[in-house]
Amino acid sequence: MMRLPPFTYLAPLSVGEAVRMMADHGPEAMFVAGGTDLYPNMKRRQFEPKVLVGLRGIRELVGVRGEATTGLVIGAGTTLTDVSEHPAVREHVPALAVAAGLVSTPPLRNMGTIGGNVCVDPRCNYYNQSYQWRRAIGFCMKKDGDICLVAPGSSRCWAVSSTDTAPVLWSLGARARLVGVGGERVVPVASLFKDDGIDYLAKARDEVLTEILLPPVDGLRCAYLKLRRRGSFDFPVLGVAVALSLDGGRVKTAKIVLGAVASQPREAVEAGALLVGERLTPALIAEVAGVAARPSKPLDNTDLTHPYRKKMTKVFVARALRRLAGLPDSPENEEEVA
């Protein structure tokens, strides 16, 4: 049985108090909300904080506020279950409801928070193992070692971003409110991530993600598709988020964001640009899907083979666009992956 290492748990009642506690304890402290990812990582000795600053008792971090016409605000401490079941989220940004509802299993969604999922630690087959297993093969650079076991000649870590909600929020143009000892700032979710398996967040360690701010919906259409081996529990080995708006049957704005194909969510910028000003025809969708697959460069460090995941990027992008266009899934796509 893997056990948690000893630690001190602090329970602040406000964001300001939490930030001060983190500053007081320095590098030995970490924030924890639902703990569905942090606690297993601590059991595997991937994280060994001496102090945990708990965020569950901070009421200002919980809830969905605002209107779709002016922009919804989601507290970072809101559980994934509550996000997936909230009427305004389901009606106006259904891709976010779907993404939150596809994370893990119901018990973990009841504990896990949207802020935790956005900031979830990147994963790798060589890293997310017990301490004994990692020691037996030689530690990787993400914890206790000095080389990347996926790409030994590389100077960086290639662990994979495995958040379901971040690609959707990126595609929606959402922003994140961060509060730290130096004050607060609001940044685009797209600016929150760095393409590094270790230093993957552009967030200071003493900053708390407090809110996610969604822009006004204004006729937005969005979709999220997830690839994984099992229908539940598993992390994504591919996520595809698409958000677009139409004007007179033509695409006015479009964003396609891929998840689990790099150390950060990756926007298919060129593919999104091809959609703008055009009608969603089957021929255009097929062309855009091929272009969207180019930034998808998975490595052999998660479930399923990386050539298959690369191929499925094209299929899932086409499938998402066809659904938003009101077209049936293409039989040709199904034959491609058979």
C-alpha cells in the first residue's frame, strides 16, 4: 500500500489568507483543492510538500456567476460535477460541460475542481509510476533524474498536458484570474501554459487561480471530443476542442485547440484561419482536419501508439466540425481508423 508522506494541513478561509500562508512557508508548501491528482502524486513521492494549504474552505472560490450575454464567471474551486451539470454552462458552452463531465469518474469529479483540472500536472508513462518502479528503471528528469526517458537526447521534459477543460477554455477565449502576494492579474487561459513538462504553468507558485472568466457567448458553437482507451477514468490521449461563430452561414471566428499531444494545449492556428469567411462544407472540413493534425506531435509516453493518436487528430477534428455544422459523422473517417 502506498501511503501519504507526513505533512501539515492548513485551512485558510480567504484567498488572501491562503496566499499569505503560502508565502510564509515558501518552497515547502503547495496548494491543494480537491486533491484528486496531488494526493496520488504524493503517494508516489512525485511531490513531497511539508505543508499543504487547503483551498476547499474558501467560499469565494466556488460557484458559477453571471449571464451568458455578459460572460459567465466560474470559481476555480467549483467541482467538475457542478460545472458539468450547471444549466447555464450546459446550454451556452456545452463543450465545457462535456469536458468537465468526461474527467475521470463520478466520485473524483465530485471532489476535483475545474481549477485543479486546468492546472493538472503533465503525465508520462515513465513518471506516473510508484517510487520503486521509477527507481528500478532510473529516474527521469521530471523527478529525481537528469534525462528524459522518452527522448534521452533532449534537454527538456516531454510529459503530456492531460487536462480536459483547458483546451476548451482556450478555444472559448477564456481568461484566468490569479491572486498572489504581489496582487492580482487576469491573463488569457492561452497564456497560462508553457511548453515544458516540468515548468508548465506561467503562474507563480504563490499565486492562486481564483476564477475563470468566459466571454459573452454571442451565438458561439463549441464541441469537445476525447480519445481514451476506456469510457471513463482514463486521462485523455487526445482532446479536440472547437469553438466557432457563424454569420449568415459563414464562419466568423474559429479556434481549434488540441489536448494531450504536447506539454501544453496546442492551438491549430492555421486550420482555424482556413475556416474564417467560409461555409462548413464536407470538402472544407476534410481540408481543415488535415491541416489541424500538423501541430499534433504525440510521443510514445502515454496510452495507445503515437502514430494512431496522430491519425485520430484528423478524424476527431473532422468529427467535431461536422457536428457543429449539423452534418453526420463521415463514413470515410470511420474507415480510416478501422
